[in-house]
Amino acid sequence: MAKFYNRMVKSYLVLERRLEKFREVLRKRQKDLTVFVENVKNEHNFSAIIRTCDAVGVLKVHYYYEGKGKLPINEGITIGAHRWVFLERVHDVGKKLKELKGEGYQVVVTWLGEDSVDFRSVDYTKPTVLVVGNELTGVSEGVLHLADLKVKIPMMGMVQSLNVSVATAVILYEAQRQRYEKGMYNEPSLSEGEIEEIIKKWAYEDVIERRKPKSD
């Protein structure tokens, strides 16, 4: 095993201490805590959400975007976090959420409604997909119909909502608190095989891709 490990280290394009950092981070990634961003259009908001996801250990962000091409990412805001969170663009929101529900995820949707509950009352230690919506209109009607829980953040001021990236951060840190107290960051949710596959991508494939000359 040691010989295999040393051979793999030599094939990577990062320093060994960087590899150890990758492993340390991936052992704390929460495979069953994910975020779905529905039609957030501001690149600053989307970038801030990605950065928070990386910070709390979210492995993957799903997103739906109406515009052409990929939703732009502001690297000055992500500070590279977009490299360490898997981004999946979704073209059929309902289909994807039904797929996640079929896998055992609870769909928790941010929404200001009479049937919405305090975000702190939800058990985020369960497999959870947190859905956040457009800056002006929130989530779509279709998403609301698929929601297992609708949550809101109590507001004491004149304004009754937070910026979408801030709201996402508040809720994700509650999820992190619950999972931390339950010891869910102590044992990897990814298998060793999954960890090594991701490291191969981060430490070799992505490095090669970044080194390619950029076309004009």
C-alpha cells in the first residue's frame, strides 16, 4: 500500500502537503448535504454561495440558470472555492429534485410564507438539499410543491428578507452546527475510493486543464 501511495504521489502535480490538505478537507465533506440554487442571476451572489458551501463542507451545488452559457463566477469572491465544490447545471428543476427525494433527501426551501417554519427547527443531520431562489421572486411554484419543509429566517427590522447569499450562509451554518454536534465531521462520508478519485481530479486533471494556453 505504501509503494502504491508513493507512486500515486509522484504522479500528482501538487506538493505532498497540498495532497494532505486535500485529504483533510475531503474527509470532512458532507456527501448528503447539498444546495440547489434556482435561477440566482447575480454572479456575486452565486459566487458567495459557493464560497460558503466550501466553508461548511458541502460537496456539490446544483444550479438552474435561465441565461445562455454558464452562470459567471467572480473569482475575487470565491477566492478559488469554485475549484473545490462540484457544480452541476440542471435544466429540469422538478426532475432533479424528485431524483434527490427518491434518494432519501429532504427538500428544504427558503420561503416567506404562513406555513414556513423557523430555519433552526429543521433537522439538518438528515440527508438535505437546501433550495434557494431568485433574488427578486424567490423559488418557483414547482419547487414549492416539492418542498418537504419551507423555512424562514426571523427578521426584527423593517426589511423582511436577507440577501440570498447571506440567507444561504445563515442556514448552512445552522446545518454545520447540528452536524458538528452530532460528530458528523469526525467520520468521512466519502469512501476512500471516492476521496482518491476527487484528489486525482484536483491534483492532476484540473492542474493540466489550468496549464493549457487560453484561446483568444
